[in-house]
Amino acid sequence: MKKIVSLEDFQKAKEGVKSVLLFSADWCPDCRFIEPFFPEVESNFSDFTFFYVDRDKFLDQCIELDVYGIPSFLIFNHGKEIGRFVNKDRKTREQIEAFLNQHNV
């Protein structure tokens, strides 16, 4: 997973093809819950490019995109949001994969 470190990176990720932005934070226990299985999810969904967005470092962008709970996922394709799995709840592998499958066309 690529880590977004600048506003330029953030914008490029949004403008990419089938970009999945994972909004997270180091202190978030529900975000840590997905870490053990997420590399396999990434490899199973190789049509997507995955990006890690530290919510605390990109707070203004989170506000712009109405991302208030983490972990949360947004999918962009050529700058257009095509998928949203945003809430404050812990997400299971099955929920994440079902979300990705809905947008894997």
C-alpha cells in the first residue's frame, strides 16, 4: 500500500485509476484490526491501487470528503468518487471485500 505524504500525492491518488484511499490513524484500534489481513485483500484485488491516508495529517481533506469515522474507504476513478465505505465502525475482512467487489468492474 502506498502511503500518501503530501497534498500532491493525495490529489494524484484521487485522479488515478481505481484508487482506494484507506483513511486511518496509528492510534485507532479498529484500524489496527484490519492490518493482519489487509495485505491479502490488496493482493486479491490487484485491479485497485491502495493508498494509506493518515487522517490526522490530512484532516482538512477528510472534512472536505465527509470522512469523520475511521477506518474508512473511498474509491476514486479518474478524479470521480465511485465508492464509499465510511463510518466509525470496525470493518471485517468480509465487509471490506464485499465493498471492493461492488466496485470491481
